[in-house]
Amino acid sequence: MALVFNEEQQLLKESADGFFAEKAPISQLRELRDSGNETGFSTELWSEMAEMGFAGLLVDEDNGGTDFGVMGAGIVAEAMGKTLSASPYLASAVVSAAVLKAAASDAQKAELLPAIAAGEKIVTLAIDESAHHRPENTALKATADGDGYVLSGMKTFVCDGHVADAFLVLARTSGEKGDASGLSLFLVEKGGAGLIVDRTIMADSRNWAKITFEGVRVDAGALVGPLDGAFDAIEPALDQARIIVAAELLGIAQECLDRTVEYLRERKQFGVVIGTFQGLQHRAAHLFSEIEVTRSAVLKAMQMADAGGDVRWFASLAKAKACKTAELATNEAIQMHGGIGMTDEFDIGFFIKRARILQSLFGDFNYHADRFASCSSY
């Protein structure tokens, strides 16, 4: 399978690039940050994204989506990475939609997916309990109580948790911390008794949350997927999300290169354009090569995810490579911009902040390098 876009995918790419460049430039993120916006994103932009069909790319047509698959969602994520557009896209339209498609009952899908695709309901996944992504280390407990369950514990690093209408919560229903078995997924609506949401604004000026569950009670219908079998049910969906995160990192890396090359062509030092310096040319060429290798890894992972089957190997390869390339791109961009790259007045610094958050999301380089090695029987 050729590592290129087909006609439909190319049209989506052109549409997404144009949309975010016009509707959500970096100046919008800066304004949201400086104004202390309560939602952390433009609700008008999110509505327009839903109208464009971006919120339903992973949702099947029967449930109001466009069913464009991981490839389509990744194309949009890459475009968002170039302008650092803030929205609940990743939390709701990507992660939650993928998890619900993989694990939810038909009734749950019919209730939630159309609302997600329309941008009317924000759902987010609450899975991690520490700074490191380790779902099997879940300690939050869901104890059977009559015809329902009582959830007690804490989740952290919950994307857009403070504005979410509902949470998909990974909880332990049996076994011990560290066991992949004994985990179950529950849908918890906002506003429930004992549910405490603490907003956290991270370095990337986006909204994350710490969620505390103090005896939160849900009924039996809140169970999403098999009891004690959530890990295996949602792992393929998480891999789709990891690939799409890798696509956003790719967009960040590409934009860093483009902006840096433009700066090298304009900036003069001692009357000479610095882009003529061979040392800087070598660094830019090396970064270009790394981005192209990453692009191939991400494209292949997206293709394999849409083809179905086990994509662990491809997902971890794409995420690990994207983490390293984005780190290289953001570091090089700031260094080759010189002192101005370190100032808040210049936009290039925003990219390194977003990249560092995404590098840790759903597994950092070390997590996926180890997982890649295990899948390769090392």
C-alpha cells in the first residue's frame, strides 16, 4: 500500500489546513491563554468543526458521523498541530469516540456517538492515575453495591475534564494494582454526588483535570464493555488515539521546520543571511529527513489501523518516532531562532510546550519503545 493520500484524503487535508489556518491561528491560543478563558477553547470554533464533520470522523454514518477512519482523524490532527488549535477534538471526537465504538453496547453507542459527532456532548477518558501512562496500574475501585457500583479513587491528566459532560472511567473491579485483568469501564455523568473536578492548566495552555471520586454511585447501565475485561476491549482504541496523537506531533514538527527555514532565509548576521551557513543547513536537512521518516511511520500506522487487526507494533512505532522527532524539531527551532526563540512574544515557543504534553500522553517514548520491542519479540 503506497504511503500517499488518495483523492478524498488529499481533499480533506487541504480543507483542514485551510480551515485551521484561517479560523484558529496561534494568535487565538494566545488570546485564550491571556484572557483566562473559562472553557480554554473557542466554543464557536468547536461548533464550526462539528459542522465541517471533524467531530464525527471516527463515528459511523448510522450514528451521525462521516466514518473517515483513523486516516481522516489523523489528517485533521496534523493540521491542528500546525496551528496549535485548542478544542475538545482529541478528548471527545478521537479518544472517547474510539473507545465507545470498541467497547460500548449498541444502545450506548446510539445515545452517545451522535451527540459526540454533532459536537453537542463532550466525553473524555479518565484512565491514568500518575504522571506515567500505565492503565494496568489502575487502583481506583468500583465496588458492587446492589444494582450498581460505587467508585472511589482519583484520576489525573484527564483531557478537557473540567468541561466534559461525561467521563469514561477505567476502574478496578477485581484483582490487584498492576493486573491487566480485573479492569472495567464506566460512564460517569458530570455533577454526580462525590465527583470533584479540579481544573489544571498545563504548560501548553490547554485544560486538563484531576478527578476525585468520593463514593460516586452509578447504576449497572453505566458499565461500558465487559466486566473485568476493559483493558483488552479498549487497548485497540487507545492505539488509534496514539496514532492520531502521533499525527498531531508530526504537524508540530513540520510547522517548526517550515517556520525555521523561513527564518533562516530572512535573518541576517553581519550582513549575511544565516541560511547560507553550512552548519545550519546541515541541521535543517537532518530535521527534514527525520520528519519524512516519521511521516512514513504515521501514514503506515493510520493505514493499518483502518485495515483492522493488531496494530500495536505500528502504533508504538509511530508514537515513539513522533515523540523523538517532535522533541528534535522543537529544540532545533528554538535554537536556530536564537534568543528570540526563547521569548513569549514569538510564537515558536508555543510548539515546544504542546509537544512535551503530547509526548507523554498515552505513553511516552520509553513506554512505546519498550512496547515496540516486546511486540517484536526482543
